[in-house]
Amino acid sequence: MLADWMSDLFGKSQSWYDRVGRDQRDINQDKRDIARDRQGLNQDRRERNFDQRKEDQAIRRGDTAAAQKWDARRTREQNEINRDKRDLAHDR
């Protein structure tokens, strides 16, 4: 009787520790994913800012065709940033 109780106790505690260990691994993986998403978001922001500077230069030169091209590219970058921000918010 005592042996059955002990085996049940230790058997259950082992599975509980296994679940905790899996949960901890999942949490760490999620943290790495969030960090990777943030890096991607920062890269997209750098590209958007570069496109903005190029658009401003084209406007100063009076090159409206180039300005429109950079504006379209910057808009695409902004859409990527918005999508990445939504994904990051869902990951948290």
C-alpha cells in the first residue's frame, strides 16, 4: 500500500516536472522568436527611413518620377512594418 502510494506520488511528480520543463522550453523559444521578429522589424524601419531620405532627395532635385518610385517603395516598407508589428503583438 505504501509502495503504491510512493510510486504514484513520484510518477506524478516526474510528469509534472516534464510538463514544466516543456513549458519552460516553449517560453524560451517564444522569447527567441520575439527577439528575431523585433530584429526584422528594425531592419524594415531602417529600409523605410532610407527610402524616405531618397524620396526627399529626389523632391529637392525636382525629380518627381524618382520621388514617386521611392514613395511607393516606402509605402510597401511601411505595410511590412505594420504587418510585423501585428505579428509581434500576437506573439506576446
